Amino acid sequence: MPALVRAFFFPLSPHNAVRYAVDLSPVMRYTRGMLDKRGLHNVKLVEADLLNLPYSDRTFDLAVCLSVIEHIPDPLAALRETARVLRDDGVFILGYPLEHAILLSLEWLIRIESRLRCLLRHQPVARGKPFRPHVSDCRGLEKTVEKVFEMESRRTIRIIGSPVYRILKLRKATGGMGSPRGSSVPV
């Protein structure tokens, strides 16, 4: 059965069935090179929007989305669209970074070090806000997820005891008539 895979890196066995990878950005040509280097020729890359996937309802039995959801302004819409293309009882693996105080402090220290290096080298110092591509607040993400999916398991990756990344194994939750739970708006 096909699987929908959205991730920067994903391990696949070359003998598996066809996999589909979707991304909105032009990074796909680099992804193709990475796959070719590993001998993975069973992945079909598609440039598509996570909010409007080019697949029929209930096409896939598995979807994987790593380090993407935090870049989506409306995560609920993305989750509903993923649920739409998942078969009933389909599995969704969702991973996202946790913005922990220690991690943010390290980020701040790296910016300070970079500025000091520029000053010591008599180079211009970057001004303005640091680039923060994360547009979603992941602290409330799990409540949003539970509007569409049932949480089967939850793993937190820690570095020196601090949580830095979370991976959820989710199951497509169905309310009456096979629509995702909590969705009063058509998916």
C-alpha cells in the first residue's frame, strides 16, 4: 500500500512499494539526489501544498510529517487535509521541535557569539530580529491534533535532560460518517 511521506529525511528500504514525498519548496531536486545516492528509486516526488494535497480521499494508509507542522500558519487545516488523504484507521507520524527555554538560550548565545566575531573582525553586525521560520505555537499543538487524530503514542527526544523534539504516532479518528472527529467544516 502506498505511503505519503513529507519530511526532509526519511529512511526507506529500496524493496518497498512506491512512496510519495510532497513539499512546497524547490528542495525536491536535492531530495532526489539524496534518494538516488542511497539507491531509493521507489519514491515519487511531488511539489504540492500541504493544505491542498493532489490525492483522492482515503488514498494512503500512512503519512509521515517531520519538522514541517511548525511552519504552517494553520496547523488544523494541514491536519485535516492529511486526515482526508488517509484511509480510515490510517496512521500519521508527526514530529516537531519543542521550543524549550534551554534551547532558546543556546540560540541566543550563538547569536551573541556571531555578533562578537563580526565585531572582532571589523565586519558589519546583522541587525533586526533573528530569523524564526516557526509560525505555529507547538505548545498547544497536541490539543489541535486531538481534534482530528487519536494519539496512540508520544515520544520526547531529550538532550542533556531537556526536551527538544516530539514525535507522535496518531491514528485517524473518525466521528460519524467517517469524517475526522471535531471537524464541523468539510475536510
